[in-house]
Amino acid sequence: MATAQPKKLTKKLEKSVREMKLRKFVLKLYITGATPRSTRAILNIREICEEHLQGRYKLEIIDIFQKPVLARGEQIIAAPTLIKKLPLPLRRFIGDMSDREKILIGLDLRPKK
């Protein structure tokens, strides 16, 4: 009987890892036009997504100058702002997304130190 418990735990852990690899990410990046800061944010988050979430993400880029209603609905107070809608919990990141470690930890792609 003592060997049954570790097998169950191993199977649960393996299942959990498989499910994490299959999670789909829904991200929204709010920017303010074609500014250098907005451009850096777009390039940085696309690079992070392609490197760590390839085929498992949807990234929507929203220019708050063109669609201010969407920004108001999300209560955007600074730009660029990235919102991780899924998987939960919802998270927000402000800036040009150049702090890769902070973004990876916030997206739960890297453990907290």
C-alpha cells in the first residue's frame, strides 16, 4: 500500500504539468499610438509570448486613442498597460514590458524567487 501513494502523487503532478502546458493565455495590451514606448512594449511582449507561449496565446493590441471606450471600460490609467485576462488571476503590467523577469513571474511562467 505504501507504494500506491507516491504513484498517485506522481500522476497528479504529471497531469498538472500537462494542463499548465495546454493553458491558453488571453492578453490585452493598451498603447497610446505609435510612440517609441508603445512600439517597445509591443515588440517586448510579442517576443516573450513567442518564446514562452508559442501557439498558446491571443494578444490583442488596443490603441486607446482609437478606442478610448475600451480603455475606460478596463480603467486604464497609464499606457502601455498589459492585462492578462486568462488564465486567472487577472494581472496588470504597466510600462514597456522590458522587465522580462517581472513579466514572466506575473504571467506565472517562472516561479517567484
